[in-house]
Amino acid sequence: MRVLILGGDGYLGWPTAMELAAAGHDVTVLDNYLRRNVAQETNSEALIASPNLVERARVFKEVAGPTIEVIIADCTHYQQMADAFVRCEPEAVVHYAEQPSGPYSMSSYRGAHLTLNNNLNATFNLIWAVLEHAPDCHIIKLGTMGEYGTPNIDIEEGWINIEHKGRSDRFLFPRQAGSLYHTTKIFDTDLLWFYVRTHGLRVTDLMQGPVYGLTTAESILDPRLAPNFHYDDIFGTVVNRFLVQAVAGMPLTVYGAGGQTRGYLNIKDTLQCVGLVLANPAARGELKILNQFTESLSVNEIAERVRRAGMELDLEVQIQALPNPRKELEEHYYNPTLSGLLDLGLKPHYMTNEVLGEMLEVVGAHRDQIRRDIVMPRVRWNTDG
Amino acid sequence: MRVLILGGDGYLGWPTAMELAAAGHDVTVLDNYLRRNVAQETNSEALIASPNLVERARVFKEVAGPTIEVIIADCTHYQQMADAFVRCEPEAVVHYAEQPSGPYSMSSYRGAHLTLNNNLNATFNLIWAVLEHAPDCHIIKLGTMGEYGTPNIDIEEGWINIEHKGRSDRFLFPRQAGSLYHTTKIFDTDLLWFYVRTHGLRVTDLMQGPVYGLTTAESILDPRLAPNFHYDDIFGTVVNRFLVQAVAGMPLTVYGAGGQTRGYLNIKDTLQCVGLVLANPAARGELKILNQFTESLSVNEIAERVRRAGMELDLEVQIQALPNPRKELEEHYYNPTLSGLLDLGLKPHYMTNEVLGEMLEVVGAHRDQIRRDIVMPRVRWNTDG
């Protein structure tokens, strides 16, 4: 199948490209290096430097065989998006092309404005490129479990039947996010759902939790093919931060009470899920929404797991509570449904001692590149006014 | 009170400015003439030409006394918005500065892109101008009843308690709009609600139905102060179209079955509502949502009322069904709540024979300027793909 991957330079974009190319698809990646540029701007570069996309595609072809086409272009410029569609003629598009950092979106007018405009216009231009050039194309859009926030009711997969005063109707599950970035993902879903209703697009929205993992079946073929690993407060997730802190002998910093619970998954499962959805497309006029995670964990549980995995490698790991820089519930109900992807055949990998131990060893090999000054929170949104 | 009115050149913006100035407030209007430019671009100019804002403010001062300050600026340019805040130091902002045409937002890439980016960035810049220059300022934002769509359950005022599997929580009422324009208004609400939660803004969101009416207490002082009256398929509402068709001897064109029901209100009631809300601001960290309409009417009912009012003026009025150019339910449940504004003291005007008769007479005085070719639908979004 001809597949276009928007945001193909990213933590998930590049591994997805390799996985789909290895599986025999004709893969084109498109990126404008926005994440690299924001990382540079915010002093948040990845732990392990990655070659650029053209170079990564060259290495991949050398060690694995398949060709991955590379287009350097900006999804917020419609003509550039349309040109990519004409060149690639995609049967499916995987849409990762978003500014993905919550803290960056809360850092300043600049960060907020860039996030809002980049993310909404990328999705908007994708919709129009499909309408004008590939109306039958299946859009696989990465949403986030963060769109749901932490409601006091069970989180269904995208939709909910509401009974109210003796009548009922079916609606998108109510969403309420914790950062502007996550709010733009709500807008993405609403925008796609609107054009699904009016113009019959076919869309799958994957509501994904935070992803961890440093290796995939293809990335291990050459160190230059590794996924990006960010551990700073802008792009690093809590798992990455804890791994780096454990290796660097810094205490694991838990924000607030540490009861913040989210659904996590291994990067290998992200690749599985995208593959399964590619093989099971949404129908014309259908918005299929699937929750994409494998286990719900609190920050305290993750800290404890990293501490235990560290002990087995003779790392002495402390855990330290920090005042929470974010505005979020620190203890809350959290019960998301996971069934659609399991029904399609997902075989989960879990955050075991062994998995964490392997990640600690990869991070340990780059211990000397760890910059301790970019780990602690630099962006706060816990104060009114 | 110092009040800044964004979109002060509009159908509602200018009458609001006059009403608040007459009531003793210090009023500044800001506009970039976007609606006039789009009207020109789409061959959709108003029936009665209006002087520009500076001239209207001059005439108003001459005939009524108070000064209305005029700023010509673009809300999507942050520095222009920030400059207006520094100059005006508003205690309240009334936000009408949006591209308001559903059909224009569905007409083309250009129309859709302009609507999405104008509306979202105007609201976004307003939020940041308040955060940076006037954190205590009360934002009165005009939403639309169209955000709710036509759900099969009663429409509450902004919020709903959802009971689900034995647990419950309170959410924004689910919204699902019928045009991209209306979808951008959903985004506005979500964006404001996000910054209310994180930064303690004070916001009132007025979910307003379609407004009709050609006169206000101030507009009658001089014909140059009249509200804009659009009757074309881009900016004209169904009421205006019917009035013009009745005067021009064209059949009233009902789209589809004509059971499409919405909550309507007289422009005099819009002014009342904004005045009431100005006097009863939201608290810090509060998003107050009020439904703003006075009576629910179907298209068929409006056609029948215009026909009856026309008969009293010896107009022979036919009613004709047209294939619906829009994607919408033509028969549906519709039961919106109206209580918040009544509790604040709203005294409704209704769409009576007398009110319609007065409007028919104003339109009749401009019979010779009616352009019959811009009344019929030029934009369609009823087809898939």
C-alpha cells in the first residue's frame, strides 16, 4: 500500500516508516524538522543525536533494503501538502505532524501560538489534500488519551450514549485536556469528525497514551536508526525523565502527590496498532476512534518500577516529590476502556523490569551526554493570573 | 465602564456600541472590515450601504452626543490587539470579531481557511491580551446555538451532568455543528474554557441563535446608523431572505422539508442581553454559559409568519420548497433551555406580525436595490466526496 507519513522524523514517525517499509508498503515520509527546531530553541535536544531524514533513509536502505521516500515540506503550507499528495498518491496517511509538547504549548505566547496554528492547519490541510487529491484515502490520525483528561466516569472509546431527561443520543465522549497542546488534539478530532459528516472522509483516530521504548525490530539494525530520546522537561515524558535521573544518580522527581494516572504503551505496540489499523480501514463517512494504551499506571507506580529496575543494575535510586508545575488532579479516578485494538489482534508488551532494564542500559551508554540542567521543570502553569 | 467591542462594524457590533455608549459606558470599537471585504469578494453586499466606522461614529456623536472611539485593526495580529488593550484599558470586552458566515466557511479552501484561522486566532489573541494587559477584564464572547447542533436530548445551558455506569461528572454540553464556521465557535468555547481553568479568566459565553431586526433605539436617530442588512445566501439569514423575497415578489425558498428549528431573537434582545451580562460579570475562573434566544421556530413557521405579515401589506407571498443545499436534519427534536438570561431580567420581543411588518416596510423602501441573483443558494455541502 502507498502510505504517506506526516511527521516522519519524529519519535514515532520514523520507526513507523521503517516498520511499514519492512512490511512491504511503499512509504513516503514528510517532515519540516519542526521538533528539532523547537528542541534547539528550547535547549532540549535529544540524548542521542539522529541523522537527518535523508541520511536515515539512506542508512535504512543500506542495512534493510527498502527505499523510504523523503519529502521535506511544511504541512501548514497547503501547496506543499498538495504536492506531496500528487507525488505519493497515498492510499493511507499516518498523521503525526504536530507540535507534541504540552509544556512548550504552555511556555509563552510564541509556544502557544505555534502549537495552535501548526497543529490545526496541518490537520486542516491534510483534510483538504484528501478531499481534492485522494478522497478514498484512509486518514490514520494520532490523537491522545490526554484529550479525555481525567473524568470521574469510565472513559469509553471515543463515543458515549447519553441518557438525559428520558431521551438519549450518541455523542463524542466529552473531552477536557490539561494543556493547550492536548486541546489542539481535541480540535483535530472535531475538525476531522466535521468533514467525515459533511464530505464522507474515512478516518481512524488513535487516542494514544504516553509511549516509551528505545528499540524496534528495525532500529536495532544500526544505531543511526534509533528513535529520538528526549529526557528534558519540554519533550521528555515522565518515563524518560526517570530513566535518565536513575542513570545520572539524580532523584526521580515526582510532581505533586504522584497519583496522576495515564495509559502507557511500548513503542513496539504503537507500531503494531498502526499496522492493524492500516489493515482494517474506516469506511467512507466513518470516524473510528480507538483508545491506544496497554496499561494504566500512576507516576508513583512508574517511579517504583524504575527504582526496582535500577536496583538490579546496581543503581541507587531515590524518589523525591516536587511541587507540581502543572495544573492537574494528583489523585483521581481513571478507568479507560481498551477493547478495539485488542479485538483487532494487539498483543501488548508491558513495562516490565526487563524492558526498563534494557532502556536503562541504552541510556547508561550515553551517560556522559546527559545534561542535568534540562531535566527539572522550566515551564509552570499551576498559578492563576 | 470601559468597554472594547471587537468586530464593532458588524450587524451586532455597531448597534451594541451605540447602545452601550448611550447608556454611559466608554466605548471603543475595533474592526478590520473583514465582513465588508468578504461581502465584496462574494458579491454579497448589504441591501443598504453603511458609512465606514469613523463616519458612523461621527454621525452618532452629532445626533446622540457620546463619543465612540474607533480603532481599525486586525485581531489576528497580536500586536494590534495588544495595542488596543493598552489604549483602551478595557474592563470588559465584547467579542464579535469572527467571520460569521456558515456558507462562506463551506464555499472553498479559501473560505474555510480564512474562517478557521481568523476566528481561532482572534479568540486566541484576545485571551493573551487579557492575560498580559487586563487579567481582570470580563470577556463576553458571542457563541452560537449552532454549536449544539440538533441533538435528540434537551439542550441545557452550556453544561450537562452525565451519569454513566454508576458514576457522574459535569461536562460542557456536547456540541456538533452544521458548518465549519459553527465548528470554529466550538473551538472558541473550548479555548476560553481551557484558559479559564488554567489562568482564571472571567468569561461569559452567549450561545446566541439567529438574530433579526432592522432598528434599535439608537439606529432610528439617523438612517446612516442602521444595522447592516444582508439578504444573500452568504451573510443573509433565513428571516432576511424571506423578507426580501416577499418584497421582491419572489417565492420564499424553504430548504428541504422546512422542519429545521432554531432559537431566534430580535436584535433589541441581543442588546438587552449584552447589557445584562455586562452588569453581571463572571467571576475569576468562571466560564458562564447562557443560551440567548427568545423563541424556537421552524423554517416553515417563519415562512408562514412572513407570508401573513406580507398579506397585511398587500404583498402576495408564495412559498416554494428547494432541494436543501446543506447537510442538516430537516425534521428533528429541538428543546433548548432558556433560563439564565430571563433570570437576569431579559424582557423578550417576539417575531410578531407587527415586527415583521415594520421590517417589510424598511426593506420595501429599498426595493429597487434588491439584486435577485444573490438570493438563491450558491454554496452546497449536501453531497459526499
